[in-house]
Amino acid sequence: MSIVADIAVHAVDEMAHEHKPEIRKPYRPSRIILHVLLTLGALVMAGPFIWMILSSFKPLDEIFIQPPKILPQDWAPENYSNALAQADFVRGFWNSIYIAVTVTVVSVLTCAMAAYAFARIKFPGEKQLFMVFLATMMVPGQLTVIPLYIILSKIGWVDTHLAIIVPAALFNAFGVFLMRQYVRGIPVELEEAASIDGAGRVRVFCTLILPLLRTPLTALGIFTFLNQWNNFFYPLIFLNSEEKFTIPLLVNQFKGAYSSDWTGLMAAATLAAGPMLIIFIIAQRQIVEGIALSGSKT
Amino acid sequence: MTAEPVVPDVHPRAGGVEPSATKKHEPGAPLNKHGHSKDTLAAYLFLGPQLIGLVVFMLGPLVFAVVLAFSNWDGFGTRSFAGLDNFQVVFTDPQLRRSWLNTLLYTVLQVPGLMLSAFIVAYMLQKTARSKSFYRTFYFAPVVTSSVAVAAIWLWLFNPEISPLNSFLRSVGLPAPDWLQNPRTVILSFAIVGIWQGLGYQVVMYMAGLESISKAMYEAADVDGASEWQKLRKVTIPLLSPTILFLSITSIIGSFQVFDYIYVFLDTTAPAAARTIVYEIVNIAFREFNFGVAAAIAVCLFLALLGLTGLQLAAQKRWVHYTE
């Protein structure tokens, strides 16, 4: 797996060096065909989103018009107020943000700490322990979720956000591996200079290592945040009461409860997907890099 | 501390000073190999949180899962040893067998479709100069979107009564199936959504791989008068093979775990033809509370993924070229 994860790291390095100045090439017919094909592809990708947004403004009776019209005949923004009235999206947003932010901050910090230990401190069992971390990357979440559910239900964490936050925040083998690669890239001399000045390990870590890891930490943070924000599997299993639901759970619940309210469902989907799409358009490069770091999505 | 100790550790008296040397370590001096116990303590302090996580949320549950796979247990009554009974169910239950085949069918449809279409898009994007990131926005947008929102949109696009997709297919004289209700198209429908949502990630990875191929390789091929196709076959694909292997391993792992779409599309009552293996795990563990059988399925899933990944890593020698 380590060769494999190295490729992800490499991909990000490559991306950091794109945008080389290129000489403008003359337009030949083959280039025009290229752009036509790419534009068609882009339409296939954007089409479902456009359909989602426009349909979210359609009155319910318009959905059966054949052939379907792309634009609403009458605009029905009340779909949004209805969706907001039927499911507590405000609370859902708060739950999603607070879970994702907590997991991201704690996970990124503890991964960097563990990575520092693996990369810079010699201790007995170091190699073996690191191999154990690497090996767990192969374990599918569906295998550990069953015992985890039993354990967490015994200690009363089922149907609390702790069940989602704590395991994700305290264990991320991929994050540890990734950060270790970057810590190893920091010149040792920097730390030696600091420790001659009398700085202990904790101070070296906080004032030297963490600032130097800013870029990969941001990338890992974006990846972790997105994974948590969009996560469906774990919240579905661990959360039961609606006031604890995250956004994906609310959308799924809305679909089940109002199965014929198609335009309302599109309003709910737009509410769920919209914020992340807007953030993506603003910070495209950082987000693409962050996700390219991910080996396998869970 | 690091790989390169400042103080050389081969000095005349090295043999006799092993444990006591720790004490002589001056606080301000550079940390070196002799600071064993102090270093070990520091290491475990830094490792602490993730180490607790490893034991409590990974290794513990892993052992527990294997125990469960050999047990009869609903989580509340007494647990009893079940021998291989649970595994027997995994391989003989007709629905489970069907679900394994459905999962395999999904992989066979989704992974090659995804890898090929992503390669084509990346290859074309590579040929455009400045509009790369403009197009990338479109191809990548589904990647950042929650699978539940994605499934909600496609639920509409797959509904034959209101789908603009079906209306388009009919207008050009193609069959317009009842995607999710027809047993013959339901897995294909999942694969279409899986390709649509997974495309952007693979495009980005392929593009990074393509960019790392040295221009000199293509110039050399040009000097030899190679055609575009020959360059693709003899230069691009061999030099891209590590990326291809990486994407093949990760996308097969991902496709075996497909769940979200099915659950949103068909809820808890998915018909036999639509169920995949993770859907079965969730259903059997958290609806029927038959933890033993669910754990046995999950163990088999794990072994299947290990086996498939191992096979690909073993086969890489035949076709993967590493430049460094």
C-alpha cells in the first residue's frame, strides 16, 4: 500500500507545479473537436446539477409535463420554505458543521503528532507499529462498524455525536502515513539548531514542525472535512433521533417522508449540495489537491 | 531521534555505557540515540491519541469482529460459539449469493467504465492549454457533493414518468427503461451514478500522472516519426502505469463497498436484484441484529479485498513501469 499512497503524494506535488506558461497554439480543426467533446462532457457533468437547481423552483404540477421543460414555467421559491419547514435544515447544518470541524481539527493535529513521532523519534517497536498503522488502511469500515456499534451502545454513545466524532478524530491511519512523509521531508538541521537552543520536543513540534506542515495539513484538513461533511454510512448507523441528524441524513429522511414531493426533494438536495459547491468554486485548487491526497474513500 | 545522530554513536567506550548513558544526557544538548527511555516516552506521548484510537477503534473492533463471525449473537442475549455456521450461510444463502454477484456486476460495469472515461477526459484535457482548470470545475463538482444529494438527483433522472433522460432517449428512438425497477438495469443504473460521481477524482489523478511524463519522451518519439496512437501505446500508457495501478486498486475497493446510492434509491426494501454486499451487512447487522452473520460477511468482504489487491500488486511486475 505504501507505493500506492506515494502516488497520491506525488500527484499533489505535480499539481502544485502546474500552470506553467504555455505558448498559445494556433487553432486547428482537431483542437476545435477537442473543445466540443470536452464541452459536451462538461454538460453531462453539470446537467444533473442544473436540473436539480431549476427543478427546485418548479411548482409540483409541472414535473409531469412531457416532454419535460428545462426552465420552470412558474417559479415556486416556496419549495425552499416548505423544505425548511418539513425538516430542520438549520439544525442539520449546525450538526454537520460542528461534527466535521471537530473531527478535522482534532484528527489533523493528532495525525501530525503521531507522524512526528514516527519520522523523528527512535523508539522500540517503531517499524512494527508503523506497519500496523499501514496495514489497517486495508480494513473496510463495514467490518469494524459492527463491533464498534456494540461497544458504543454499551457505553451509551449510540445516538450521540460522540459516536461519529471520537473514532474519526482519534484514528486516521492514512493521515498519519501522509503526514509522516512530509515530516521526513523537513531538513533535520532545522530541528537540531532549535534543540541546541534548548527547545524541547514539544516546543520544536509546535513552533517549527507544525508551521512547516501548513500546506499538507490544510490538504489533509480539507479532505477530512469533506469526508465528514458528506458521510452517510456512519451517521445512518449511529444516529436515530432527528434533532441529531446531519445534512445527508436529513435529505434521505426527507425523501422517505415526502416521496411524492419531487420539487421539495430537489430543494433539499440543493440546500445540501449548494454550500459545498460554492466553496468548491471559490477554493477549487486547494480542494482538488486535498482530495487527490485521499487514497481510498471510506 | 532522527536517522542521522549528531554525535557519532561509535566511540571507544560504546559497549559499556548503554543504559547509564541515558542519565548523562544533558538537557540542552542535541538529542541522540542514547536518550532511549526519554525518547520512548516522548514518542508515546506524541503517538498517544492516535495510538489509543488504533487500539480502541481499530484493533479491538477487528478482533471482536472476527470473534463475532464465529458466534451466534444478537447483541443482548448470551453469545454462543457457532463454528463455521455463519460462513456457511454466507456461501449458501441464495440471496447472499445473489448479492455477491450483484456487487461483482457493479464492479465489472463501474470500474472499467470509470477508468476508461476518466482517462479519455484527462487525455483530452492535457491537450488543452489554458482551459484545463475551467473544465476541471465541471468534472470535479460531483466529487465534492454528498452521495445522498447525488442519489436524490438521479432518483428523478431514473424515474420513467418524469425523467428528462428517458424523454430524450425516447425522442432519439432508444429504449427508455424503468431504470431502478427493472432487475436488468438496476445495477447498471448504480454504475452510471458511480461513474458520474467518481470521474473527477480519477481525471485529476490521471492528469497529475500525465503531467509528470517528461516532454523529452514525446520529442524523441516525434523524431522517430511516431504516430499519436503509437505515442499513446508506447510512451503514455507505460509511463502512466503506476497511476493506472493505483486507480485500479482504489476503485475496485470502492466499488465493492457501494452502499449509499442503493440505500437512498431503494431504502430498506431493495429487491433481490439490487442488493449489494454492504447493503446486506447493514441490513443483517442493524435491522435483523444478526451480528454473527453480518460479521462473517464483512470478514469475507475484507478477505476478498485483500485478495484482489494482492493479485493486482503481484501482477504489477508484468506491466507497471517505475521510472525512479
